[in-house]
Amino acid sequence: MTQIVTKLNKNKSTMKQKTIYKSTFMVTVLHEEPNYHPSSLKNIHYDIDEGDKVGQFVKVGELAKVGGEAVDECMDVGTDYEFFGMDGDGNELDED
């Protein structure tokens, strides 16, 4: 039993934490009517590119998120952390 626990602890300590990157963008839209409430980024793109509005798209930041922070970021945006190939602790999953 002690050998099994030792082996599990050794495997856990050699696991590599996953790094993902969080990029933040700012979109500015100029329009003539009040209360502009687009339902998606796709709608904003259409309104600026082909519609009656003009706008600007600017990257304002990028942060590396590692391990548990990466998992938290996934949860915050409503996606499963396995999408990025990591477990619930933020460790990389085996490709096997």
C-alpha cells in the first residue's frame, strides 16, 4: 500500500502545469441611435463592417494564466478546462 501511495505522489509531482493566455480587447462603436445592444461579437463586426456604424477594435492586454488560475479562467468564461487539455488542477493531460 505504501508503494502505491508513493508512486501516486511521485507521478503527481512530475505533472506539468498548463499555461493558457488571456487576451483582453476593447471594442468602440460609434452610432447615431441610443441604446445599442448587440447580441454577439459577430453582430458588432457586421454593424461596423457592413452596417451603419463605425468602430475600432484594440487589444488592451494579455496575461499568462498557469495551473489553477487557468482552470478558474475557463470556468469564468463558461468552458470546460479539458478544452485546453488540462485536468481540474490545471495540469496537462496525457495525450494517450
